[in-house]
Amino acid sequence: MSELFPGQSPLEILFVTGLLGGGAAWLAGRAIARTWRPISHVVCYMAILGAAVRFVHFALFDAELLSLAGYATDASYVAALGCLSWRVTRTTQMVNQYPWLYERASLVSWRDRPPGAESPHLEGAA
């Protein structure tokens, strides 16, 4: 860990990258999914967010600004969280928007509803 973030304590890393960067990545991924944009947008925005997280490390804790390893670590972390958030939100959108076609298979996936199966949203409607 000391090679990626030289001179920084684990608490500083957890606060800036984990809490601030991770929270922003989760909210950005969710917002991008809610507007039905593709996951490639998440990746592009997370590259920018990774630079912002690196700057916060520099501004608040006097870390090295132009650290390629630090940027790569920050950007990878926020990209992973942003993509996870995008996928969770997209799954929820698909099963809520098209309940007669899809059902939730897991937190991050959906599957086709079997033919003849009643949608849980339509069972009490008749």
C-alpha cells in the first residue's frame, strides 16, 4: 500500500478514495443508468473522477499529484464502483419497467420471464 500512496495513512486513503470517491462514483453510476446511457459513459466519467480524487489527496493531505500508480488505483476503484452501481440500477430499471418480460435473477442481472408466468405487479390487478 505504501508504494501506491506514499506518505499517506490508511485512514486518509479510506476517507478520500473509499468514502468520497466511492460515494461519488456510486451516485454517478446510478445517475448515468437512470438516464439510460450506456456503461461506456460510466468509464469515461470515472477516469475524470479518478483525477479529481487524486487532486483531493494532493490538496488535503499533501500527496503526490502526478502519481501514475496512485491515479490508476483511484481510477480503478471508482470505475469498479461506478460500473457496479450502473448495473444494479439498470437491473432495477429493467425489472420495474418491463415486469411482463423480465424478472430479477440477482442483484446485477435479470432473466426472461417464463412464458405463462404472471407478473407480480399484475397478480392483484384483476
